[in-house]
Amino acid sequence: MSLTKIFIGAFLVNNILLMRFIALCSFFGVSTSMDTSVGMSAAVVFVTMLAAWVCWVLWHALLLPLGLGFLRTAVFILVIAGLVQFVEMFLRKYMRGLYSAMGIYLPLITTNCAILAVTFLNVDYGFNLLQATIYALGVGGGYSLAIILFAAIRERLEDSPVSPSFRGYPIAFVGASLISLAFLGFANLFGITI
């Protein structure tokens, strides 16, 4: 599969949030403002890229040759947790406002299913390091696109005349489902399944 198809497949066609419905906790929790969505996007892209590289190397250089494939989940989660701690320390020191705005959702990147899914899918699809990098970049970019787009919609919904019974999460779920339907059209547009 070409690198372009891998990227477009991860970015649009099988968007990790809107088509695979993975990492919805941070999607709904952080997307209340544009600032926190952009910050979370940057953190997720950074951790996704590094986790993809480190886990790919650990899988091919250590776990697979030693027959320790059954430790994949534990090792990959430990790698992701370490990278998230690094991001958390950086934000706490250099970006206090963003660190405070993200609140509990920043440590939740450790258990963000999207990042763990990238590490697993890189192994399951048999990607080489370049393909794994492109796939991770596509997933991270797709996550960013979806959460920033959704944050923009949620900010506009705050000022819209929405029935009180639909305010908050009900209208957010309606908005997310409509965005998801729009992304479904990309599959036919590019003819890509991954």
C-alpha cells in the first residue's frame, strides 16, 4: 500500500474518532474550547508519533525475536505512559494555562485508545518503520482535525438557540454524529479501506 493511501486512510477514511469511534472520552471532554482542543491535539500527535516509533522498535528488536509477543500490551502501555509523563512535565513547566485547562484529560492520554490502537495496528498491519510513521501521523492529524472541528462547532452551539433539553452533551452527540456521517463520504471518494 502506498504511503499516500496509508496517510489518507488514517486521516480521513478511517478517522480514529469519527469512523472507528476510539478515544471518545477526550473527544467529548476536551472539545469544549478551541484552545484546549488545539493543545490536546498537539500532545496527542507528539505522543502518537513517539509511541509508534518506540513501540515499533521494541516489537521488532526485542519482543518478537525473544518470543515475548504476549507482553505487547503491557510494554506498549508503559511506553505511552512514560511519554505522557514527559508531555505533562513539559506543559506544567512551560505552558501552565494549557496544563490547567486540560485538567484530568492530560493524564488520560496515557489510556487514550487512539495511541494504543496506533501501536497495535502498526504491528498487526505489518508496517515497516516509514509506513508506521506515516500511519501515526495520519491518525494524529485525523484526531486533530476531528477534535478541532468539533470544538468549533461546540463553541457555536453555546450561542445557538438550542432547546434546554438538548443543551450540553445531547446536542454534542448530535453534532458528532453528523460530522461522522460527513466523514463516511470520504470512503467512497478515495476508494480506500484500511
